[in-house]
Amino acid sequence: MVELWRNKNLKENIREISPALVILLITLFVSTFITEFTFTFGLTAIWKTIFRFVRLSLVLILPLFLLPQLCAFAQGFFNRGNNKLVRLQADRDTDLHPLKNWVIRPFQGIGLSMLLATKLLAFLQLYEKTAVSIETILPPGQFNFGRFITATAIAIIVSILLSFLWTLDDLGVRYYNKKSGEVRMIGKYIGLILPIFFGFYGILGLFDEYERLLASLYISQMVIVLYPPFVVFSVLHNRYLKSTEDKLVAKLNAVEEVNLAGSNKTAESTA
């Protein structure tokens, strides 16, 4: 992981994750000197905010190194029968783009995390047969091992899923049906709007009417907490992809160039 940072100088590293650093610095200033923000206040906010950022970033980044094994495992599900993974050079794009890496992909991750959290909260609501309260989504005053494991598991699942889909998208790897001639982008349902909509409003729908405004404020602060780690995750995914591109393509067993004349290309994208 250190090598991903060493590939570029300090100035370039700061520039590529600058949105994350700006939000992190604003959070530190507000929570330290002005008022309680992102669930912490005072001098303790300095180390708590930084520790939280580092911990979440590591949880998201470390699964990147499982990408080669994941690609080797997943290709068996796609390369069978009339279906084949193909690589279109015209669709390949491994460059860093501000809109994609600073906005779209971080919010994909945040939205998907909220969506998984919604499903978990709905399960707890059904299991305990009681309404979810504000205290359920608030961070506890002291360390809670159960919540730590749950949050970590959600982050790992989101990291693995998105890093795989982003890899296919950036490498120009598509799903080709030889019989119909159709070329499709894998992960067409993991867009930007749907995860955010169903995640954010799904959580709100679990609360009573009088608690929804307060829940909205807390969830908004959670978005601010999650944004910097997901920016770092998106940027480092881009770097890791560039350094292992040939290896990942080989693991996917994707055909480099095929004749797709007359094929029906679809426009769905994972961003």
C-alpha cells in the first residue's frame, strides 16, 4: 500500500485527495472549536476524527489487494457457454477524473453502505419487533465490539463489490453474448442515484415521523464522516489498477479484441 503513495510526489498525492483533506480539516475545525459535529467535540475531536478517518480508509483500501484473486474467481461465472468477457480498448479509461473519483464513486460507496445498513436495521426491527430509535444509528459513547464488527463488515463488502465493478469498467471489460451479439456493462444496477435514494430514504423510513428530521441531521453527518475515506479509496483504486492492469486482465481471462460488428451495445455504466 505504501508503494501506491510512493508512485507520485507529495504535491501530487495531496492534489489527488484534496477534497478529502478539505472536508477533514473543516470537520476538525468545527468539532474542535465551534460545536459538536460528526459526533465529537473539543480537543478529543482531533484524535478521534483522525483515527476514524485512518481506520475507515484502511478498511476500504486493504481489500484492493484481493482483486487478482477476486477476478480469477469471478471470471468463471462470466466465461461460460455463449457468454464471454471481452476487453474493448475504446472503453478503457484508467485516468483520474475529478467528477468520477471525487464525486460519483465516493457517493456510490456512501449510498451502497447506507443501503446495506438499511437492510440490517430493517432486520433488527423485524427481529426485535420494535421501532428503530435515534439511539440505534448514533455512535455509542464507548467502544462497542458488535457495532465495530458490523460497520467493518459493511465497509469490506462495499469495498470488494465496488472495486471489482470499477475495475471492469475502467479496463473496458464487458459481458459479451456470442449468440445475440449483445455487449453489456457489468454492474448496470450499481449506479449513483439508486443506492443514495434507497439508502438515505430507506433509513429514514424506519423511523417515526417525529424522529425523521433529527435522523436526517445525523445521517448527513455520517455522509461527511464517510466522504474522505471513500475519496482516498477511489483514488488508490485508480493507482492500484494502473500498477496491476495486465495482471488483472489476465486473471479475468478477457478476450483483448474481438469482432463485435453488429452487436447491440448497451449504455448502462457503473461510473
